[in-house]
Amino acid sequence: MGAFNSVAKQRSNSAKLIMAEILMLFIFGIILPLAAFSWKLNGGSIANLQSVTAIAASLAIFIAYLSFRQLNIFPSAASGGYLLLCLMFSYGIIAACMLMLRFDYSRLQLLTSAIASVVISTAIQVFFLGKRKSTFGVISGGRAEFLPLMPNIHWISLDISKSISSDIHGVVVDLRADHNRECDSCIAKYALAGVPIYHAPDVIEQLTGRVEISHLSENTLGSLNPNDIYLQLKSLTDRIVALLLLIILSPLLVIIYILIRVDSEGGALFFQQRMGYRARPFKIYKFRTMIPQPFQSPDNQASLRSAMTTENDPRITRVGRFLRRTRLDELPQLINIFLGEMSFIGPRPEAEQLSAWYEKEIPFYHYRHIIRPGLTGWAQVKQGHVAELEDIRSKLHLDFYYVKNFSFWLDVIITLQTVKIVLTGTGAK
């Protein structure tokens, strides 16, 4: 009885969070734009034009939520991207229909409503998704035996001999495992009842944010080549933003340059050959944070490990420690981004020697170079700086997750989490 009460409570809390999300969308996406445009144009009264636009916006949000629910996407970091696409698509459809039917409406109000809905939806998905409590039934077998323990998810082992349970949000099963006829019949029963069925390996991937592969194929990484259109659009945007930031932050760059020169002997900038986009080496720019050392080419694993920087490395200077903590030492990489050698978001570029070592020790390590290296990335916000080989392997699984789910939505999540880490000083480094 206690277990059923716990499940019922979780379902109730989940429903409350969904209702709160819809209410927030209604307030910020419909009510506030309606009030703002009505007040501005009609002295406080609500005109027919604004009312029609508000109804159209309400319909767009309703269609987006209905479409999103029908997709049966497993609740995870990537799921919010589908809601984002649903919102953009539904607003576009509504605008096109009103144009074809020649309805009078406020284009600016509808655009404001769409932007507000997308922003609010994004913020809710990123900051409150983890608080949703969900309960999933599990059919044992295969990878379903290794589902991770999560604070916001309750796993229930299903008794396949009993009737369908109505107290679950979906069923998790390894669809590639060998099941007996009774299990297959149970899976079919839930599917016919409209209960979402999730493939266990996909669920593990979405919950852990890692992709472990034994061979490269479309089944393991979605596509051997990420979306080229988004790749090019992102590169162009990165270059423009990097140029603007270099201009705006130039006084800060000069101040940091002077502080480094005053604090310790040596140049203020640090240069190093790193492995870049499509395995092409490039020279990375950083502010120097350590006491200058004479260059010695690493020729074995011991010297490679000694070349790695640890968290409390005695070679780090006083100013350097502050720069590392605030990540200001990375600012000169805006030059690399402007030159198209890097992106704001992507796998962190490793030194040439380390990259060559990792490629020998870790299968498919070189595939991470199919994406431009970044100033920050999925592995950085989830795991941070690592030095041991096993940690590097784990970090690579995070990089593979980013490659497989390469999208605007995932970049939004990484950006927000990076800002949180920099401002609060908590989280991965």
C-alpha cells in the first residue's frame, strides 16, 4: 500500500508541475503580451485585433503541448528540445493559417508571444525538469537490468502475469533482448493500451548523458556526420559573436594582460598546439596561468602525465588561480573562434601529444574531432577537468552524447549550465 501511495503522490506532483508550466506559458505567452499591446494601442482597453491574436497564441500553445505529448519522448535533458520545436512549428502553422484565411491579427503581438513562450518553456525545461517525479514500469532482461538510480525516477518491476498497471508513465524494456512469449504479450498489451514503450539502452543514454560505443554505426551515433546545416550556421554565428565580444571585452583583456605581467615573469599569453576540427592541429590562445617551464617533448606515458595540470598544481600563479577559477584565462580563445578553429560549445581540444596517446588507448577517440572543439561543452559541465585515462574514457562518452544529440537545444542547456557554474562557482569545472 505504501508503494502505491508513493506512486500516486509522484503522479500528483508531476501533474502539478505540468499544470504550473502551462500556467506560466499562459501568463507570459498570452496574458502579458495581450495586456502590453492592448494598453499601448488602445489606452488600456482590449481591442478585437489583440483578442484574436491572444486566441491564436493560446491555440498554438495547445497544439504544441498536444503534439509534444503524442511524441512520447522520454523525460530527459534532450526532451525539452522537442517541445521547443513543437512550439516553433505550431506558432508557424497558426500564423500561416491566419494569413491564408485573411484574419486580421497583430503580427508583433504573436511574435512576442512566440518568443516569450519559447524562452519560458526553455527555462522551465532546464531548471525544473529534474524536479518532476516519474514512475516507470520495467520488464526485466538485457540492458533493462542496469537502469541507473535517479532521485526523480521510480522504477517498478512489472509482473507480466498481472493486468496492466495504470500507475506508471511508461514501460522500459530492452527491445533487443530475448524475451519469452509471455513478455512479448505483456509489451504488446501496454503498447495497445497507449502506454509509451521506451528502449532501455536509449533510456540509459538519456539519463546518464553518455554514449558508449563498441563500433561506429548509424545505430550508435545517430549519424556519422552531424547536421551540416546547423554546423555551418553555428560556425557563422560563433564568428560574429566572437568578434563583437573581442571588441566589447578589449579593456578587460588589456587589464588581465597587465596583471599577469606584473604577477610573474614571462609572457601574458600561452600558446599550444591542439587537435582541432576534423583532426587538423591548430594553435590555441590562452592567458598564461602557470610559471613558464622550458618545453620538453613528452616521449612516454610518465612524461605525458606530468605535463597534465592538476587542480592544486604548484606551478599555478596567484593571478592564474583566479583566472582559472573564473575561466577568464579562456578569453583569448575568442580569437580561435573568430578564425573558425573553435566554437563556443563543443568537445574541449586536447594537446596534440595527449590526443595521439588517447587515440592509441581508447577506441574511436578520434571521432570526437568531427565537431569543432569548444570553449565549453557537455563533458565540461557534467564532469569537468580530468587527467586519468579511465576518466578520459568516461569524458569521451559524454562527448559522443553531444555528437549524437548535436542541436541548438543541447547548446542552450550547456550555455545555461556554464553560466551557472561561472557565477556560482559550483558544479563541474
